[in-house]
Amino acid sequence: MKRLVGLLALCCAPLVRAEEPISFSGFVDLAAIFNANQPASHENFVPGTGTTGKRANEWMLNLAQVQWTRLTSAQQPIGFTLSLVAGDGSEIVHAGEPDGGDAFRHIYQASLAYRLPSGVLLEGGIFPSHIGLEGFYSKDNWNYTRSWLGELSPYYQAGVKAGYAFNEHWSGQLHVLNGWQIIHDNDDGKAVGTQLAYANGPLSASFNTYVDSDRKFGDVVVTHRISPRLQLGASVDLGRDRDANWRGGGAYVRYAFGDRHALAARAEQFRDPDAGISGASQTLREVTLTYELRPHEHLILKFETRYDRSTARVFADDERTQFLALAGAVATF
């Protein structure tokens, strides 16, 4: 789930081999997207969103990434991650920065980690958010495009965090952050985030919060592997900013026909009656169907159809609805 793996993966990571302490990886993510509205601007989604599939009726570089990682362990307590990105997705994800995001446009993660003898993992810098089911990289999600719940919650954050695994099932995190998906602080206040997570075999769940002087937000994420092939997921968000409130919920399902083929579906509703976060007073609904093909261990193909409807005219050319059909390809290394 979106960034839930962060604590558990680091807390339970295997020892890094002495002869290979730093790992290197990356990917290139390309897409071709058809928008039935034929927008003159070639823009999908609403301003500030669309971290996948932003450009309509053209080939696009959604994202390219390279990453260097050194994991922590009891024998090697200091680690780091540096993830550099480029493409349309990197431009959109930093659009909310106070300075427009130019200084950090090509940085998704730049963090240092230190594991205390007690098992507490400290991390500081820029790192993925602890909120939500879907992450910033399309290759890690069940669908290619992301939900409104994902687009209207943070993908990254800047600050420091502490994580601790209480036992094999329960873990927790505490974050002190500059703000809501910003690296440069836009005021003198700080934000606090928390996560309480549970994992037991096929079931994973987390309760995530974010609080600053103006914004209060809570998020619940649950995934359950019904069988080796069938997975279900659900997410519920509730937010408030001064006198504005919003809420949303999404349901997810993925069925794997084997190692190479899978089918995923998503349905959600996002209500923002006070225009608190989406830019308009509206209710958004969308349904998405995705076919995934992995012809090679380093190649992921996704073919997707998506239908969005809003109670306001928020889509390009003053439309209330939008239909997308796309093909995405991610090559990893």
C-alpha cells in the first residue's frame, strides 16, 4: 500500500552483503493516452493533478527514475536513498511547492536513515509519504493512473520520522514535517504525521494521520489477499482545512491469471463540497479497468480504460465527464 511498506521493509530488511552495500535500480515509464474529449490543451485531469497520464492524445514520458539505496541493519546502521526523476509526472508532483518546485523537480527521495540499537529507525530528508494505498511509481500500483484519493493526498514529504516495529504484526511511525507535500516550508509552523500499521499474513491495514495548524487529515488503508491470485483493497480519506471538509472512498480488486497476466479494477467517489482541496465544489467519481501484461521480468505493459465524472465542469474544455484509453510501458533495470 502507499508507503506502508516503507517501515516494514526497512525494519525487516535482510543484511546487505558486504561486497555490494549500495544497490542501483531504475525505470523508464512511457504512455500513449487517448482522451475522448479531444482537449485543445492536451491536458487531462484538473490543475495540480495527473501525476500519471497528464498529457492527452500524444506519446509522453510519464517518468524516468534512477535510484541508489543502502539499507540499514544491525551490523550496518547507516543507510540512504537517492531517487532522481524526470518527466511529466515529476513536474506535476512538485507543482504545490511555494517556489513552483523548480529547485527539487528532479528529486523524489533524498534521505538518510539511522537504525538505533533499540530497533528504532530514524530517517530525515525527502521521502515517500506514509499516506494512501497508491504510490508515485505506476509500476508498483494495480492500475496505471492513480485515484483521486491518491492525487489529492501527499506522495512525498520533507522532515524527519521515527519508525518502530513493536512485534511481527504491529508497527508505528511518527513524522515531523515541513508541510503537506512541500520541501520548502511556507510558514514557521510544522506538521505532524502518524501511522499505526498491522500486517498478518494476507491482511495489511494502516491508519495514517496528518495535522498542521490549518489542515487535519486521516486515512485508512486495508488490503487482503483472498487467494494467491485474488487481492482486494479499500481506502477511506477524511480531511478538513479551516472551514472546508472533504472525504472519499475507494475499492480495488486485482486478479492475477499467472505470473504474466493480471486484471485490476478500481471504483471511487471523492466529495469536496467546500472546494477545500480539489479546486472546485464538486463530487468526483471514477471507474478504471486495467489489464497488465509482463512479457519479460523487466517489462510491464498496462492497457487501461478510465471514466471520470464530476458535478462541476472541471475537465478540459469545460466538460463534466472524461473518458481515457491508454497504453503504458515500464522498463526496469
